[in-house]
Amino acid sequence: MFQSRPVSLEDFNLICTFPRNEEETFFMSPRANYPLSVEQLMDLTKERCGQTVIMDEAGQVCGYANLYNVEEGSLCWLGSVIVSPDYRGKGAAEFLIREMMSIAKDEFHVKEVHLVCHNPNTRGLMFYSRMGFKPYDVVKRTNSEGEIIAGIPMKIGV
């Protein structure tokens, strides 16, 4: 149903429409501001690798993610995960995460993929847990409104 390819600059306009509000933008990237702009996304991802989009059968881009802090042969971090609102709850996120884990394993030979999910993102926490990610710490974070929240690092072996 879905397929993946490396992101192209032309994809950024559409990806910027995926976060529907400040909270979703924060969950995608704590350094980003709503509404997300192409310039912000370019700046946020210039040090990222494995930048990937997923598409539906018609070739419509419906999800995006990348990798960062790659320690080849050891671990990497999954970041900027976002799925179009039209494709949430339809298997796109699971396909995207599995693709990113494959990229991490096959291209960077890592043994673990890590991510941080924030405690207000209950849907994300439940999703990553269902995918096999395990929490291993809790760190103090500040959300876009200046409130203290928990960042929950999670990891999975690949």
C-alpha cells in the first residue's frame, strides 16, 4: 500500500502542512514553530540523514522522518516523524517507522534506534510501545508554551 523514497526539496512544502497546530509541530520537532515553514524545515534537517518520505499508491507523499546522531555500528536517533492527518490511523506511521528502522540497520549498521516522545503525546507513546520501543529514562523538557513536560527516551533493537 505504501512505498518510500528519499525526500526531495519539492516535498518540503507539503510536509510543512502535516502538523495541524503548535503541539503537533512540537512533537515533530521541539525546535520548530507553528506554522512550519520550508525554511524552518530545511534548517532543522540540514544535519540529518536518511531523510525519507512515504507515499500512497498514487504517489502522494503522506509521511516523513529522518535520522540523526548516527553512531555507525551502534545507534542512531529517529526524528521529525510526521504523518499527514489524512493518513493517520491507516498504517502509514507503522510503515514509516519500519522503513526508518531498515534504513538505520541496512545503511548505518546500527544495533539500536532511539527516539524521544513527550508525555502529552499519549497516542505516540502507545504507538511506539506497540511497535516494540521501550522507555528507558524520563527527562525534563519545556514545551512551546513554557510548561514543564516529560521527554521519554525510547529504544528498540534492529
